[in-house]
Amino acid sequence: MSTLHTVNKSPFEKSSLLSCLGYAREGSSVLLYEDGVYGAVKGTAVAAKVNEASGVKFFVLGPDLKARGIAEEKIIDGIEVVDYAAFVKMAAENDKVQAWV
């Protein structure tokens, strides 16, 4: 069963991303949006945790990066920047969507 995990809180204010990583299994996807996009930035305290999540695909919502002034070049290697249409497609293609708030 495939699961799309969505995280919209900053990992520097809430533990949503770390909780998500504890439950995300191989084959899962994690989409970071709203303030959750801060979890996709290279060189942060949480970047190592994201890199350690083996078998989990990470995505970040491009419009939310732009709204926060984060350049795509600052995103952890391997995280795919997506748009709203891709977000909707991922939600429809996965068996389950788990929101981490």
C-alpha cells in the first residue's frame, strides 16, 4: 500500500516532519508544502534525517518555495520540486494520504 505523507509545518517549530519520518516506509512519498518546505533546505539540522530516509521519495511544492524566497538550488539533492497539479496527481495515485500537522 503506497502512502503520500504531507507535511506543512516547519521542522524548526514543530516535530511533524520527524514524526512523519518515523512512520514513512520504503515506497512512501513525502510532500513538503507551506512552511514544511524548510525541511527541504540543504545544510540544516534536519537535512541529515531527510537523507537517511531510505526508500522514501521526497517532493517539495515549488510555489511555496518561491513564496518564502527559497531558491531551488538550496534544496537537498534528490528532492523533486513539483507544482499543484503534481500534488493533486500524487494524492490520487497513492492508496492513502497522511497529513502531518
